[in-house]
Amino acid sequence: MWTDVMTGEFLGTTLMILLGGGVVANAMLRKTKGAGSSWLMINAGWGFAVMVGVLVSTSTGSPYGDLNPAVTLAKYLLGVHASELKVARVMLAEMLGCFTGAVLVWAAYYPHWKVTRDPLRKRAVFCTDPAVDSRLANVVSEAIATVVLVFAIGSMVNSELITDRVLPYLIGALVWAIGLSLGGPTGNAMNPARDLAPRFAHWLLPIPGKGSSGWGYAWVPIAGPLLGAAVAAGLRWVLF
């Protein structure tokens, strides 16, 4: 059964990936207006993308604005999401939204896939890859970034100084800050749906010369964020 919460999570993640993947496409693909733009622009774009996603999600049916199975898992472990069925529904909506957003990025930049020769640049629009391929270190890097994300969001939610009205903007700034500080090793997915669903889109879409979808690495941005979410939830439970 599809619920209002699922609608909000689906729309929020769709917009998040459309804008987040879109800024990567603008920087990575050839003959775009932003071709060759910097890591700073990509991180700013992702921060704003998450901000918009949270705003859309919380205004269209979801009171949570999770946008991320790692966040959903942490909330479940802390008792915010009391039902396993609700968790499964939210995660399904997040996956479907991230897939839809990736397809929209592909459509928006349709002529640029053909003129971009490097398959790694094309794949980077959809999913993450490590700067140095060291799987254990990559998992640790993703876990650390996700601990910061989840722990800081929990602190913001529980702070008497922060209202619900400003929370989406602060979460966007948080994602921007984490990307600038901790994004170097892996591109900090911090979100299994953000990486896995667009990776499926890359695999399925008719992208000229796209090369491999990097399935050998795909488990890292799933395991790392889920591990980080569990650690962050444990820290909050022990400390607060």
C-alpha cells in the first residue's frame, strides 16, 4: 500500500538526485555550460539538492524527510520509526525516487552523453567511486561521514535553538560541509539509495559508451553508510 509518507520520500529523493546528479553532470560531461567546474561547485550543488529534497519531502506527505535509508535505519534503532513495515516502505520510496531522479538527469543531459568519451565521467554522474580503491578504508570513510551526518542531524533536531523551519537549510549546509571535509576518499555517498538506485539507472539506460557500472564497488556505499548509521544511533542512545 502506497502512503503519504512514501509520496513525500519519493518526491524528495527524486528532486535530490535530479539536482545532485545534475550538478555532477554539468561539471563532468563535455560541452555543458559548466564543463570542468570544480569540486566546490559539486559539493555546493549537493548541499542545495539535499536542502530542496528535505523541503519537498516534508511539504508533500512525509513528516520525516529522511531521503536516506541510513537515516531511516538510525531512526528505527532510536525508536522514531516503530514499525519494520514502515521502514521498508520508506526505503522503497527512497530507492524509487533516486532511480527516477537519475533517469531525469539522463534525459536533461541527453545530447552530452554521446560527446563525452570517458566512461568514468559518465558513471560519476550516477554513483560514487573511490579516489584510491581500498575497500576496507573506503567503508570506514563512508561510515565516518555517515556518523557525522546522522549524529549532527539528531543534534539539530533535539536542539532548543533550532526550529523545524530552518532545519532543512542546516541539513543542506551540513551535507555541503561533510562533502568539503570528508568527501575526498569516496565522494561520500552516505546514502545507500543515492548510490545504488542511480547505479541501476546507469546499468539500464542506453548511454553511449558508458562502460561498466562498477558493481564490484557497489556494496561499499551500502555497507559504510548503514554501519555509520548504526554507530551514530548507538552514540546518541548512550550519550542522550
